[in-house]
Amino acid sequence: MSKNGILLLDKPGGVGSTRVLGRAKFLLGIRKAGHTGALDPMATGLLPLCFGEATKISGRLLEADKTYRATVRLGETTDTGDADGSILDRRRVPDLDEAGLEPLLESFRGDIEQVPPMYSALKVDGQRLHELARQGREVERKARPVTIHSLELTRLEPPEFDLQVHCSKGTYIRTLTMDIGEMLGCGAHLTALRRLASGPFQLDDAITLDALEDLDLQSRRGFLLPIESAFPGLPRLTLDEIEATHINHGRPVSAGENLPPGPVLLFGPAGLLALGEFQPGGLVRSKRLFHLGE
């Protein structure tokens, strides 16, 4: 049974990503593991977990775009920006319709800048912002560039509405929610958040912790996707035994043709060998080796 791969988990609400990861590690009997972008305790949905050699690509998956479904409540702001926080103020909600909201949503599409919320895992001088926030302290945060690829209104029932957001890594949906509320003049906070996609992975393919617990160990590990599933668009190059040995020892091999520089998946006789890179002159070199043997 392989101990290397990616588990697509449907995270439940009310629990942090680190705790969910710990439970999954126990259920699969694999110590080496990591997640690819935490979800707040309130949030649910797709949480890809990397096990064994797949942890070597967790950083790349952190960089991936994400898609969310968010429920926004207008007229109330909270100290955390979501329903887990304490209400700070209440304001009258203006009359709204889809036509009136569209220009506002358009202003958030594309490249924008966000100020990270105090209740976040970012560190300032070695301390996480949410730890400082719980001490009643607020520190200056620099705005950071993010990209909102799409932002669509999917339900409008004032004072609530739903949004579907496809965004770059590092986007805070709570901040987006609060900014929309301020532009409407009534404030807002997030009442529900569900991650629908992360990079090439979709929530429809995920399994819940409860369902995982009902299976035996072999069946649980059967849900581990191969490492190469994280790179559906990359070219693949199959090497013979001698070429695979060269790659394992850090030596480049001929790709057979002069291809443009860029990443490539390298396969040897035993399967996935490395994440490589095409180099000028028709060579390919390993950038990240995988040791998938039991």
C-alpha cells in the first residue's frame, strides 16, 4: 500500500486544518504529511493533503488558484470578519438588486490589493496576526496584490447574498466581504465559506473524514491520488534505466529534441521519477526527485 500521494478531503466546519490533518495522518497511518493551504475553522470544503513524497510539491500547490462559495451578511460587522467573531456594529442595509450590485462587483475583478485581516495566520515580527488580535492588539499591515479571476453573484436575498469567487493564492475572502460591505455603506461579514476547487482538484472528488473512518486501511490509502495528478498540463518524458540512473545522480540527460525551457514530469521504468526541467540544448535535469519505493 502506497504511503505517497494526495488526499482530497472535504473539511468539516468547526475544526482547524491542522487538527484535520492530524486525524487524516492517524487514519492513513502515515506520519509525513502536510496541507496545501489552510481553511479557517468556520470554512468547509476542499483541503488537499500531501502524504509521503507528495509533501515535496505542497509548496507548488500552495501557489495554486482557489475557488470558493461565500455567503455574505450585510448590515453587521464583526471583529474577525466572519460569523465566529463578536458583532461590532449594525447599520441599515440599502435596497439592493442584481443590476445595482454588478458595477460594485466589477470593481473587485482583476488585479486588486488587499490588506490582510488581523485574524489571519500571517506573521509580524515572529507572531501570528491572530495571536496579536486575541491580545487586543492591532498592527499595521501592508496591502498585498491578489487577482480575482471571476466574481459572480449566485444568490441575492437581502440582507444576505452568495458569491462564487475564483482567485489567486493569498486572497482573503473575509477581506473581500468586508470591503464590499464598506463600499455599500452598511458593513458585512462572512457567514459561510466553502472551497470548491484548488488548482486542478475539485470538491466533487473529495472524501469526508467520517467516510474515511468507515473504511479499512487499504481502502483509505486507495484514495491517495498519484503525485502527477497535481500537474495535469505538464509534458511527460519516459526515460530508460540508464537515463533514470543519471537523473537520480543529478546528471542531465538528452530530451531527444530541443524543447523550450520549462517543467516536465520524468518517468522511469518504475514510474514517476522526478519533476524536471527542460534546458537549452535539448537537455533535461531533475529539479525534485521522488523516492516512491516502499
